[in-house]
Amino acid sequence: MTKKNNEAGKQTEKAPILTRRDLLKIGGATAGAMVVTQMVTTGPLSADAIEGIGRATHDSHASGDYEWHMGINLATCIGCQYCIRACQATNDVADDNMRWNVGFPETTADGIDFFMTRPCLHCQQAPCVKVCPVGATWVREDGIVAMDYDRCIGCRYCEVACPYDVRRFNWKVPDKENPYTPDWGSPEVPRRPRGVVEKCTFCVHRIDRGLAAGLTPGVDPQATPACVNICPVGARVFGNIKDPESPISKFLNEHVTFRLREDFGTEPKVHYVLPEKEA
């Protein structure tokens, strides 16, 4: 009888939900997850660390003495689109669907017609930088949002994160003839490969080369973005905002300006003057 009761007891006895070995495994996994989480949020895989990869590798020309900004006077702009064409020629952007410098007719709430142009705004708090998982884009010490096309994996996170729609994904092999050369300029940078995101750079190659040669970006054409040089009415200005005598500093002192969607907290470096009604 006792034997049967013991056997019955064995049959009804429930196995523990978690064994000591299971608990040890879970504990080890949890500790590992905590380590990974710490690495992603504050360690070598954090957004700041990943962004630093590009900065440390490429920013030999960037300096804290400079912070490059652009001004666009919408009241002066005549909508000729010279800035768009010069940009595409200089940066070898052959496809109009890939434009780095976007332009389109627009109307204010007061009924004033004007031509809106929008390059990359080179945000100080750039959402595109924060989402890049491989450090292919970062904010240089001089404020330019830079790209490393060799590092880019084409995930397009930056394109989605950009609130200003200024990044373009290169879907095709870039073998199309550029219709804007040589009439609007000659290519000064290599074409980007298929499968990467590209964008306006403020013609950073001119800035870095110009500084090395003792030139002043925003003053000397060889060191100034192509879109600024080509404007026939002087609607665009460029320069170092840390220099009170620079064209951009004078522009900001002389005009009431605004920046696109400042409520986003992105701190864009392109400043606009509102169009005005004709007297």
C-alpha cells in the first residue's frame, strides 16, 4: 500500500517550471543583454561612438574656428534655377530625380508667389546622423553634415529620418550622361556608386581645398559652393558665422530671417528671408 502511494505520489509530483540550470542560463543571458544594452547606449556601439568613427577618420580639415552657414533671400530669388544646374554639374548629379538642391514654385499664406530652394540644411542636431548604424554620416567640427559613401550600407534610415527631404538613394548604376556639363560647370567630385544615399555637401571639397590654399569660403569663388557663385542676383550668401565680417554674418545682421521647422530642434544652418509684396 505504501509502495503504491509512493508511486502515485511520483506520478502526481510536478516538475519545477525552472530548474537551477535554467536560472543560471537566464541570469547569464540577462547579464549579456545588459552589457549589450550598455554598449549600444553609452559604449562603443552607441550613436555618439559610431558617429565619431567618421569624424575621427575624415575631419582633418574641419576646425572649431569655422561654422559654415548659408543664407537664401527668397525676396530676391527670381527662380532661374541656375543654382540647381550648377550644383548638378559641379557634383556630377546627372539624374534630375537625384537633385541635391531642390527647387519649386511656392505661395505664401498672404498670396505672394516665390521660388523655394532647399539644399541640405546641415543640421547641428541632425536626425540623419542619429539613426545611421555604421557612422557613414556625421556632423563635422565646422558644422557640415558629411558622408562616407564607402561606409554607407544603403539602409536608407537617414533618408527616412531627414525631415527636409534632401537625401537621395542611388537606385541605379550612375552611368547616365550629365546634361548640365559643361555649360553649367565641370564635375569636381566622383560619382557615387549604386546603393548609397547622397546629398548636398555645401561643396565641402571647395571649402577644404580653399582653406588649405589660404582662401576664404563665401568670398573667394574657388572656395565657395557652386550654387552661391552662380546666382545672378546674389540671392545666396555663404560664410563662417563665427566671423562677424563674413558675408553670412552681415546677411543675418541686415535681414530678418527664419529657418525651416525650427520647432524640430534640428538647428539647421540655412537661413531664409521671406518674400515680400511689391510696393
